[in-house]
Amino acid sequence: MLYVIFSEDVANSLELRKQTRAAHLARIQLLVDQGRILVAGPCPAIDSEDPGEAGFTGSVVIAEFASLIEAQAWADSDPYMLAGVYAKVVVKPYKKVLP
């Protein structure tokens, strides 16, 4: 089943994000390689694809997992979570309807 993982950053997270980005992306790439990612990406802090020093306010991942417990465990062990980039992570089942 698909699960949406919505993560909210701590204030002023940009430097922590930069330091941990390679490990975070490598982990997501594993899901891509397994064909389990629907979408993944950050939420810019301003209305721009490249927010520069404004940074980001969080991230969204929609991916396939065997269960909510597995999805939550995956989210809890994200390098951004472990490094303190994320203040809060919400994991919910997701049903794709369109397109």
C-alpha cells in the first residue's frame, strides 16, 4: 500500500539539510530503484522552486510499504530525522485516485 510521509522542518534547518542531504537522498534512491516511490521532494519556504537561503519547511514522500508500521519505521530512521532537521513526521495510508 502507498503511504504519505509528511515531515516538518525545525526552524532554520537549511544548514542541517545541506550536511545530511546526500545520506537522505541515497536512502530515497533505494526506494526509487525498487520501484516503490510515487513522488518525493521538499517544500520550499517561499513561493519559488529555488528558495535559496529561505530554505525549506518540510518534505513529502509518497511510497509503497508493506504496512503502516514499516512506513513509520522507515520515516523514523530517515537521516534528516536523526540529524534533527525534522521537528515532526506524520505517516498516513494514501490511496491514489488520479491520474
